[in-house]
Amino acid sequence: MITGTTKLLGVIGNPIEHSLSPVMHNAAICALQQRSVNASLGVDYVYLPLPINAADLNVAITGFEAIGLVGFNVTIPHKQAIISLLSEVSSVAKVVGAVNTVWRTESGWSGTNTDVEGFIAPLQAHNRDWSQTTAVILGHGGAARAVVVGCTQLGCTKIHIVGRNKEKLSAFEQSWLDSSLPVSLDIHLWEQLPELLSQADLIVNTTPVGMYPHVEESPVNAVAMQAIKENAIAYDLIYTPNPTLFLQQAKQQSAIAIDGLEMLVQQGAAAFKIWIGQTPPVDTMRQSLRQYLGLST
Ligand code: NAP
């Protein structure tokens, strides 16, 4: 129930209508409210979609302070621009170069990036030794940056980035030079993919290829996919369709498939914990999304 004491959380972006974050965070808030024996100790929050234009970001953040907003998620196009408006930025967000979670402190707004934690959580569940492993990352946009940092945190020693534009690939490579990543990072054009797949322990699709409504597309063609190692992990950041054609092809080659839904859930769970200070009901968050997306629960 929303009352006069309910505290505000939200997600800023533009467009924001398709964000799934309100679904999972409000489901989590309701679950904790229902579990609370004493209503006064319950979790009294609501999570709202907040459409903010790039030109209005500064005034919006000042307004959030005025209305006592507790914290918020940040999505496109504000993930980089928000950084200059924060009084503190976590080291992981600095390396990624983007913030997706912000909370209010006595000294101002603090920010971090929970996409890295979200990305690695389902991989850690597989209990593998990631030292001396090779990751192949398809695409080099915003999400790929969190994936690079995640692979480094896991312990991968070699990362191959695959893209279709030489200049953009070089710019991506250059952007890591100051961060002294403990990993060797190489860039490649798409033609080299079959050779790279045969070496990969982990292959991550960070491109939107195969995303609804283009469900018949895959970033890797069926012939090239034959090069993937048995028991390699194929990870698609896309969560609709579920599974994508890329993951179906990988499974046919006896690879292990991970879809993007769990990353979405886990980055949200990490943000929820920061704002509310309680263990998030991760099952409820996952089920609410699966139900909303019409997936089996
Ligand atoms: P982005 O910044 O726009 O980057 C997209 C990347 O994909 C770019 O490198 C782009 O290369 C490449 N690409 C686009 N179309 C391509 C094509 N037809 N063939 C080959 N490469 C292509 O997007 P993003 O924010 O990183 O997001 C990427 C995907 O990850 C989206 O599907 C998004 O929904 C998903 N995502 C999921 C989660 C999650 O929690 N599961 C979180 C974040 C993102 P060019 O520059 O050459 O176009």
C-alpha cells in the first residue's frame, strides 16, 4: 500500500516505458511487506519509471533531492552523463565508465555499476575455475564494458572482442589503456569468429542481434557455431526471446546456455540491497519477470 510515509525509488531513462525494473522491484517490495510481521518494520517503498530527457538530467537530480527520493537506477541515455552529478563513484563504475545505480548519502548522491555483479552471478553459480580461460565477447557497446570488467573479475586471462567496425573496435581497445586491466584484450573483425570460437571457454553476445522481434537472427551462423567447444558457456544478454536462436544453436553443440534474464534479476537485486539494506527476495524478482514476459514459471 502507498501511504504518506512511502519512500520513493525509480529508474531514469529515455525511453523508459519498456523498462522491466518497476515490475521486479515492486514485486520485491510487496514480498518483503507481506513477510513482515510488524507492519511498522515493513518495507515502505514504491519504485517508479521516471522519463527524463538528456537536457533535463541536472534539474531532475536537483528535484530528486528536493522530494527526498532515496535512490534510482539509471539507463540509456544517462549512464555516463550522471557521473559528473555524483559526489562519489565506486571504483567498478569508474572502470566500466557507467553508473546504473544511485543512492542518497549525507554528502550527496553516490553511484555504482551493478551490471558487473549481475553479469557474473550466473557464471559463478556454475562453480568453474575461470583462471587461464578465454572469453569471446560479441559487440563493444555499453553492456560489453560491464562484461569485460566481469570477465576480468572472474579471472579470465584472455578476452577477444569481436565487432564489425575497425575504428570502433580500436576506440574500444584504446579506452581500456588507462585502467590497467589484468587481462590481455584483443580486437577482431567478425570474419575471425570461427577460429576464436574454437578457443573460447565463454562466449557472450552483447549485440542486439536476435532480440525480439528479430527472433530468427543469430550473431553466429549455424556453421560457425560448430566450432564452439563442448561445455563452453554461451551467454546471451538478451532476455526476449528466451532462449534466443544463438543459445539454441549453442545447446545443439553441447555448450551450456545462460540467458540475459538472470543478469537483469541479479543487477536489480544488488541495487535493491544498496537502497533498502535487506536481502532481496531474488526468487520473487525472477518469477515476477518470467510471469510478465509470459515465460514458464
Ligand atoms: P549498444 O551500446 O548499442 O551496443 C551494441 C553493440 O552491438 C555495438 O557494439 C554494436 O556495434 C553491436 N551491433 C549492433 N547491431 C549489430 C549487428 N547487426 N551486427 C553486429 N554487431 C551489431 O547496446 P548495449 O547497451 O551494449 O546493449 C546490448 C544488448 O545487451 C541489448 O540487447 C540489451 O538489451 C542487452 N542488455 C542486457 C542486459 C541484461 O541485464 N540482461 C543489460 C544491458 C544490456 P556497432 O557499433 O558496429 O553498431
